[in-house]
Amino acid sequence: MFFERFKPLLLSAFLASQILAESTPLSTTLVNLSYGSFEGQESGNLVEFLGLPYAAPPVGKLRFEPPTDPIQEAEFTEGLPIPRAANISEDCLYLNVIKPANIPEGEKLPVLVYIHGSGFILGHTGQARGDTLVRRSIELGVPVILVTTAYRLNAFGFLGGKESSFAIYIPNWPLERFALQWIQKHIAQFGGNPENVKIWGVSAGAISVAMHMLLDDGNENGSFHGGVMEAGSPLVLPDIVNQQRHFDALVAHTNCTDAPDRLECLRDAPYEALVEGVKNSSTIPSYEGLKLTWQPMVDGNLIVRDPQLSVKMGKFSNIPIITGCTEDEGTLFSLIMTNITCENSFLTLEIDDSHSFTTRNNAEFLKSNYFNEISDKDLKALEIAYPDDVTQGSPFNTGTANVFSPQYKRLAAFQGDLAFQATRRFFSTIASKRQPVYGFRYMRRRPDAAPHLGVDHGSDFPEFMALVSDTGLIAADTLIYFTNNGDPNAPQDSISLLRNTKWDTYDTSTENPPVFTFIDPPPSVNITFDTYRADAMKLLNKLSLKEIGRFDLAWTFGARYAM
């Protein structure tokens, strides 16, 4: 079972990674916050504050509740204010601050906040240490402070259903915004500038960045001033009440079905029982493709309408952004779908309750998982846009090679475009009309990547986090300069190789919007145009808006809360 391979990461974010927690401090430094004093670890030219609580532990009666202020710590907390072991726990609301040592008094450095990915199901702040990026910023002479945040995952952070909606259950977005407010309140104590904060996410983290841009119709309340989205953008989301079957399944697993208040019963259920319930739910990658069990939802309070409608209406933050994707975003999520073996099965398979393929009811796979009300005409258009031709599939530009299974390359092309590329282009096209948008395309193949994955989902992350040096650190440099001034370009006197190529903003006044493109061999880069698979992505965005348009969301929420 796929989830078993990730058992150590199933629930909430790590309190701090083992790698971070076991760093040997050469000297120490102390910071005084309103709720306690905390000791950092100084090693070389960095100071790391690991496991700082930004909210009270979400346990007991605080499970499924909005965040509250951190508990008052002892007068002085030596070392980490959390255990050193890298354990999972429901008590997960911590963040790490990595800063240059010896910041001159009075100087306030730009702040970059990293929100981790992994499908809203698993993940942790230790997925990347972050020290390499901060060290690189020091080398460039434009130092930054990096903050990595943990948040509630799967059912603990994204529980849908009507009981949740009646309770105005919106724990995760206030939670992440709470962390950003913590930064506004406290980052100056670390030498950071609360008026220059950029937020950065990869995959689910990038979707989180997009959601923050949409909250309160785009009013970020000064909590951040720019966004970076790697493989994630505003996308079609389910209504919270339409997630009832997942709520019911979790209730059944925890023996709460007959409870008078099932949400309260889940709040009191043993932690281990909830974890087991999550493990028994569908995850990614799965036979259902990218259809997520635990994910953001239109909740009627903070996310008041589908994100793509908000984008179309211009209801999002007017801030500079970087957004882009790898070349083959869909391959990783299509590997497991080996039962789709022919043209017919691409259209006529459905998922049953055990999450395995059947031909029951002759229901289309696409209709079951992505476009519930698609017409025969639109279905035919999709067949043409994503044909049964391996030479047009993903990994792209590989001809007849890398056919992992008969429909694999076709599925990978379709799912990568639907979930990542088309939504990115839709957002970039609209946002660029009023604010700086910098688009990128990542086409570098990882040396250790399996050929059938191509330039797969997440391939760009090591370069952006400055974890690989053979690339010239160009991606990391764009991130560092953007954090400093909202523009990813390097000045001509920079030591960065980035100085040799101008990254222009995404311009839809032309037929060829430019995107900064990372190509092989590294550190090669050039400018290409965001026109690939134009007709196919235009169709996907049209179908997504059609799917949303079948529901009057204002009526849905009005009727729900009038009950």
C-alpha cells in the first residue's frame, strides 16, 4: 500500500527535522519574544532557531479549532523548545528561523517564508534545511532570513463535510495566516523586516501561496508582499459540503457514526484512531489520479468562491509573483495508473469504493474524476487535445521512448496540464495585466531521475533551494533577488550568472509571453515563450470554468447556512 511507504510522514509536519535538530552549535544566541526567550544555534555565518512555537498546540479541545496564541514558555528555554527527535505529532505548530549571524544593529533583512508541499497529506519543515539558500544570499551580498513553517495536514487540517461547514470549520488558512502574523509581530527581533516578506511554496505549498493571495478577496493585510509558486496556482476546489463521504468514512473508522455530535466525537477520538483513518483513505499517487481526499475547499467564509472564479474577477492580491512548472509535471502522478491500458479504458473506467479500477456502470474515467458533467462534445475535444499517440505524451519530446504503460504518456500529459500548467497559464494571463508576473519553465533533467519520469514534479526544487551547485545556483539567485526587491533579476555587478540573462515580465500584450527557461546542460538558461500546447490548455481552462458554472455557489452557501 502506497501510504505504508510514507508511514513516518503520515500525519502532521515534523516538529523539526532530525538533520536540523542534531546540528552541533558552536556558540549560542538568545532572542526574547513576548511569550518566552529562546536560544538559537550559531554555526559559521548562520544562526538557526528551530522549533519556535507560533501557536498553542492544536490538541485536545483545540483539535480542528482556529489557532490561538502560543503558551507562555519558561523564562528561558535552553536549546530547542521541542524534543530533538524527529517524531510526528499532532502538536506541530512550529517554525524555524534561519538567519545570517552578526546582523548589524538597526539593519532589517528581507524575509522569505517557505511553505512545504507533499499534497496536503504529509511533509515537514525538514524536507530541506534551508541553510544553503541563506548562505548563498550572504555570498551575493544581499542576505535574507528564511522561515520554514509547519501546518496541520490531511484530516487534521482539511476535514470537509456538512458538520465542518456548520461549525465554520476553517482551521488551516487562519493557521497559516497566523504564522504570517507571528512573523509580522516577531521577525524584527531576529533582524528581519516585517515590511518585506515574500512567501514561497512548492506543489501543495505553492497552492497555499495562491490561496493566501485569494483570502479575503485578495486582502493580505500587510502580512506578505510577494509570492513564489513552483508547480501550484489557483485551481478548481470542491465545496466543503461535497466532501461528506470522506468525513463519514473517518467517522466510521473512529466509531463516531452514532454520536450525537460527530465532529465533537472526532475531536475527542484517540490520535492513533484518526491516523489509521487517514491511512485508509485514498492518497496520491493513486488510481484516482490527482483527485485528493484531503485538500483546500471552498468554505464560504475565507474561500468564498472557487479560486478560478476569484481570479477571473480579479479578487486576488496585487503583488509581484513568480510562477512556473517543470516540463513533465504529470508523470509522477500517472505511474500507478497501469490499469488504463487502451483508448477505451482511458474513457470508460471508474473507481469503486476500494479505489481500484472497475468497468462498473460504464462511467468514464475522466467524468468520474475530473469533469463530472462533461458533454460528449467536450469529451471528444479532450480526446483530440490529448490523443492516443505516445509521441505527443509526457515525458515530452521523447518520441516512442518511455512508454511505462500503454496510456501512461497520455495520462501524464493530461494530468500535468490540468492540475499545473493550464491553471498557471490562466492565472499568469490575468494577473500580468495589472502586476509584475515572472514566469519560468524548468526543462533540466535530474541526473538520477528515471527516464520515464522526464523533468518530473519537484525537479526544480533542489536548484531553487541552492542544494545543487553544478547549475550555477541561478534558480536560487532569482529567489534571493526577488525576496530583496520583488524582481528576480541580478544587477550587472553581481557575481551571479543570472546577470547575463534578462528575465522579463510575463507580457500578454504580445502573442508570445516570455518565460525564463532552465535548460540542459546546466547552467544554461534562455528565454522561451509560453505558447506550448496552447489549444489543449485553453480547452482545459474552459472546461474547468464550465464545471464551476454548473453551481450557483452564492445560493449553495445561502441555503446551507439558512438550514
